[in-house]
Amino acid sequence: HGVRIQVPRKDQAGLVTISGSAEGCEACCTQIRGMIKPRPPSRARATQPRGGRPPAEQLMRECALCTGACPNSAVAAFDHLCGAAHQRNVVQLYPELAGLLPKRQDDGASGAVSVKELAELLGNGEYRRVHEKLGCNVDAVLRSAQQEHDRR
């Protein structure tokens, strides 16, 4: 397809970049999307917490899009999903979703989103499907969103 893919080294931060013709890049992105599969959690807990209470509902497994991101609490999951880095990664791999993200007055970039904005985004079928594919338990996030919004 005449496409060049650049992947940062393990010891360097950065995003994977794709360059070439628009058609070639789109074909490459389509193939990459098909290859992304949610990974199992890297640190699954098999035991119940103290007090015999059932564990809290897991909002997401390790994020298949953001290298090394494995939120292990509801607060961390919302911090990750609402964060500017996650949103940038989503838009880079799924540019068709960029129009869904809220625009900011200062620089026009999407950046971080609020919990309320995240819940609205996850209500969109395509944004929802992408996040389910990335390992997010969208139904659990939506059930927890109001409580997290109130906490913040």
C-alpha cells in the first residue's frame, strides 16, 4: 500500500504513526483495527476482598489502545477514559470519531473530557463499539458514571 509505520521503542514514549497515501493509510488502519483484541487483565484477583464482600464491578481491563494502562479501580478507570492521552489515542486510530469529541474554546483540541461527556460519548454506537473492543465494560461505566460525576 506504500504506507510507512513508525513504532516507538519500548524505552521511549510516543504514539505509532502511519504515513502514506490516504487510501493506503485507511487500509492499514482497517487492518490494524481488525488485529486489536482485548487482552486479559494482567493482574486478575482470584480472591474476595476482606469482609467477604464481592469485588467491585470491573469497569475495564487493560486498555488495548494505551500501552500499559490497566486501571484497577473505578476512579482510575474514569481518570484513564476521560484523560487527554486516551482521547488522543482514540482519535489517532479512529479519526472518524474525532467529530464526536467536544471542542474546547482555548485551542479547539479535544483533550480530556468530563465524566458526563464520557457517558454521552459512550452513548454513541460507534464510540461504544470501539471501547468495548478495547476492553471497556461500557455498561458498568455508564452505571457508575453518575456516582463518579457526583464524587468529582
